[in-house]
Amino acid sequence: MTGSLTVIGLGPGDPRWLTPAASAALDAATDLVGYGPYVGRVPARDGLVRHASDNRVELDRARHALDLAAAGRAVAVVSGGDPGVFAMAAAVFEALEDARPEWAAIDIRVEPGITAVLAAAAALGAPLGGDFAVMSLSDNLKPWDVVTRRLEAALAADFVVALYNPISKARPWQLGEALKLAGRHRAADAPVAFARAIGRPDEAVRVLPLGEAEQAASTADMATLVLIGASATRTVGGADGRRFLYTPRSVGRLP
Ligand code: SAH
């Protein structure tokens, strides 16, 4: 009998940010497939087989999950945040392009999760109140000139720009370059937010003027989301000296 494959978003970290639907899908699974740290976030229970794997082999992991489902298992493929945002859901459908006959009857579903940019925005205030663009800064899966072309276009169009995967040990200079590019399109006092490990115990949020952000680029890491404000993005004061970052809903003069 053919089984099922559900690609599940675990949210940014706080277990309360796992949707009830995602939680029910995890409860129904016999097998858990995913990058080790995400698999590790799902509590162990009898009858749940874990298949943790390295982060770099998404397509192999997707094929493995499809094979398990074809053999009759109820497979949960897990990703942090939302599984459709720079994560496993696309890898599953890419693997499915092989069109293996044994995969044809698998019941495939995607359960959404809170993606990092939404969790970061809530921690900051409301920086996504206007139009925004979301990019992965990683050049592992696309050439760097594609990254810079898209980033320049988004900056030139005055979107708020959220950068996933801003930096890693293997990609130490790309974030600095991206912020340098931003300096050609934004004022030196435009706000740049570094939102780290949102929803986890080590959560940390910082907002810096663009002119200082480039220097601070090396303080970002793989758990950081970087958000570059649009020209209208600004801060407003709240209780206890707290400042909220937000982007007004309206642009220019309304009719
Ligand atoms: N599918 C995930 C994104 C995977 S790409 C999602 O929807 O959120 C991994 C990148 O996401 C990280 O490099 C970081 O930029 C961002 N990210 C993931 N979790 C985060 C968190 N809790 N806080 C801040 N950024 C996070």
C-alpha cells in the first residue's frame, strides 16, 4: 500500500509557533526525515523512526522520503520556519520530476509554518507594513551575480528587503557586499535590522543605521535574518524606551 508524505513547517523555534495542523501531521507520522537539528526539535515517541541527515543533500533526502512513502510509510519531512521558503517542499517536488512509477500514488501535502521573516517582523514591530521582497543571500544554489542583480532591483524599487541565509563560514563576505550595495540606494541612516534566533532562548534583535551595519555584518550568523528598510521605514517609541521598527501602509499622497 502506498503511504503519504507531508512536508511540515516547524516554525522559527518556539514550540507554541507550531500550528495545530502541523502538530497533528507530526503525530500521524511513522517516519521523520530532515536536517538533523530540525528532526531533533520533534519530541521522540514510540513508533516514530527518525532519519536525520546532512543539510547539503536536499534532493537525496527528498528521494529517500518518497521511497519510504512508496513503501507504505507515513512520512513527515520537516523544515524550520515554512517548508516552502528556501526549504524542503521545493526539493520534494523537484525530486518528483523523476516521475518514478512507484511514487505516482503517494498522497503529498504541505503544512505551512511561520517563516523567519514574519517572526522577525513581529519581534521588531511592523517593518513589512508596505511592500517587501524576500531573498536568500546564499550563492550555493545560484550565481552571485544573480543575487546582486535581484538585490539591486529590489532596493531600486524601494522594497523592504529581507535577507535569509545572510552569512556562513563558507560565505563570509557576501553580507558586507550586499550592505554596500544597499548604500547606493538608501540613506546612511536607513534602518537595518539583525534579527537572530527569533523564538529561541538566545533570541537577539538589533537595529542599526545602514552606515554602521556594514561594520556589524560579521556579527550576523546562520541564525540571523537581516532586514533592510525601505525609504519610509522608521522607528517609533513605546513604553520603557523601547523602539518599534515599522513601515507605513501608505506611500506618497493618497487620492
Ligand atoms: N524555511 C525557513 C528558512 C530556511 S533558510 C523559514 O521559512 O524560516 C535559513 C535562514 O532562515 C537562516 O539563515 C536565517 O536567515 C533564517 N532563519 C531561520 N530561522 C530563524 C530564526 N528563528 N530567527 C531568525 N532567522 C531565522
